[in-house]
Amino acid sequence: MQLHTYFRSSAAYRVRIALALKGLAWDPAYVHLLKDGGQQKAPSYRTVNPQGLVPTLVDGDAVIPQSLAILEYLEERHPTPALLPADPAGRAKARAMALAIVADIHPLNNLRVLTYLRGTLGQGEEAVKAWIVHWTAEGFAALEQMAEGPDFCIGRAPSFADLCLVPQMFNARRFGVDLTPYPKLVAIDGHCQALPAFQAAAPGRQGDAE
């Protein structure tokens, strides 16, 4: 398996956690999102992922973009250990929390949106930070209510929800978001980050880390 990844991409981070939890070997193909005007925009990479985003998982003939689709693929191909609860309601809740991050928080704060705010819309750093803090806080307030804790978002094992939460907490700290109002999320993040699989997937542990 090969994963097209960037150390600071929270979407790639989610997938790296899943691969580590499942004990799957993979080869990195580094795609630097800032160098050379953004290596994800290069025609050679666009042939792999027409969206020009990371991550992309290549597994034999299967080429899979989008982190949540990759998580579902890995869960189906390698079901042990499970990263979704056994019961339908629990599975739905894990997916709902993951989507609250993947679809509602992260897209508003990712690189291409922030670049558009700074460039095309001419917004200064104070306005950009206010944008990031606003949308992160709104999403985290809901997740704080949804999360069960104390160790994981749902139940007693990591699920898609935790795989998405930990990278988003990393992003929140990068951008100086006050996490005081979210004690459950902070506790879950701390517990997960003490686990070897989460540590192995962390941005600072990657071969392309800066």
C-alpha cells in the first residue's frame, strides 16, 4: 500500500492513525502542499487524484481519494481491529461525529480556503484567525456534547470519531484556539495521543516533517 501524504495534513493524519491501529504496512509518497507552488497541483499528481488533494491511498489497482472513503475501505478490507462500534446506532454516531469534523469543521479551515481568504478576498491575518476560531469553536461546541468520554468519543475503543478528532485538535492548537470550553474533547485527545498508534501517526513523526 502507498499513501500520498503530507505531514501536516489533518486528512492524511486520520488515515495514518487507521493504518497504524490496524497494523498495516504502507509506503509514503510525500506531497508537499506549499513547495513548488503546491505539489498537489502538479499534473503528475492530478493523474492520481483529480481533486489535487491529500491523502490518496493506492492499494494494488485501487486508487482511493478522500480520507473518510479510505477509512471505510480499510475497515471493509481489514476489519480487525474494528474502528466502528458493533451496534448500528454506535456506528452511525461514530460516522456522524467524524462527518461533523470532516465535512463541517475542516473544510472551512483548510489550506485552500485560507489561501483564498488571504489572497482573493484580501483578508489580513487577524480576520483569518477570527474565521478559524469561529468555525472551530462552533463545531467543537457540538462535539463536546456528542462525545461520551472519558477515553474515547464512543465506547471503549477508538473509532472514526477519534481518528478525526485528534488531527482537528492538532489544528486547533496550531491556530491558537482556546480549548478550555471543551474538557471532554481535551481528555479524549490526551488519552488517544498516549497510544502508540496515534503517536506513530503524529505529524512530527513523519519522514517529511519540518
